[in-house]
Amino acid sequence: MENIKDYQQHLRGYDYTGKTPVVIDFYATWCGPCRTLSPRIEQLAKEYEGHVAVLKVDVDKNQALAQAANIMSIPTVFFITKDGNITRSVGVMSYDDLKKAVDKLLE
């Protein structure tokens, strides 16, 4: 199982504390499916503010992290539990599916 601690050295400006679940959206500005997912991720961040940390990682600007995280296709979304365990989803997700994944993190 993947764990966020495996990628900690690549997460500039973010220290995983284990207090809050995290969603990381790996995207690129030129990616059509990423542009489709982006407003859903932003809505998710607003709805779950204070309960879940939501980060966006541009794979072109953060190539070391993308490579370390074995990002082969974008968008890829990491759903990270308080324990740091990662479930990944590749491709565009509906808002309902995003919410289900986040609600599972909060259980």
C-alpha cells in the first residue's frame, strides 16, 4: 500500500501532519480532462474546508514528485487517510464520486 511518507521529501511547502485527510490532484494546465476535473476539485475544497486538505500539483512544475508518485496519466487524484495511506484514482471523476471518496476518508 502506498503511504504519503514515501513522497514527503518531494512535497515542497506541505508537511503531512496526520491530523487531516488529504486529497491531491495531479494535473497539467494543458490537459483537457484536468480542466474538466479542476472546478470539481475546487468545489470539493470549499465544501470540505476544515475537514480535508485539498492540494493541486502541476506535474510539469513538480516533475520529481510526479515521477516519485509514479504518475503515468493525468488527472490522478490521491485520497490520503489520516494514517497516510493512499488510494489513487486516474481520470475524470464525477463530483458525486469525489464526495464518496472523501466521505470514506472521514469515516
